[in-house]
Amino acid sequence: MEARDFIDRHKLTRKYLLGLPTGVYLVSNCYRRVGPNKSTPIFYEYVEQPEKRRFQWERIKAAGADQRLCDVYKSSEEFKKAVEFETAFYGGYPGIIICEVDEK
């Protein structure tokens, strides 16, 4: 596992979502605090079939992840490996942004 071992990093737009292959793991680069020294992405899901992406886009917008950077991984396991690697190597997961997002 190398640092930043992901498929792509891109601004999360509707057009970008519609162009992604089905089944890749999409993770917002914006995180919210869930406890002391703990945070979680504001959005993370596998990319759905094209006919379901309109609903997925609505969930992305509701989470406040639209128009922000996102990372694309082959699977959730690859994302977890990247977090573990960078936490061990850097003492944290660099490049993430802790966002204040309105809960809806």
C-alpha cells in the first residue's frame, strides 16, 4: 500500500458522478467530528448503477459533499487500508478537512 493509493481525486459534481464506473467507492474529502480525535467522511458509498445515480446525487447534496473534493477507491477495504497506512506513517490522515456541515 502506497500513500494516496486511490483511483482518483476530483471535485464531486453531478457530471463527475455520472461518469464514474459502477461499484467504485466514493469518499468525501470533507470530514465531521464524531468524537475526541475521531472523524468520519460526510459521505461515503459505493457508486450505484446509472439508473440509481439521480437518487445518489440527492444523498450527496443532502450530506453537503457536492462541489467538494472526493477520493475514489476500488473498494471500502482499499479506503480503510489507506487510512491505516497514513495514520501509521503520518500520525494521521493528511489532506482531510474537518467541515461544519448542517445536519438535515
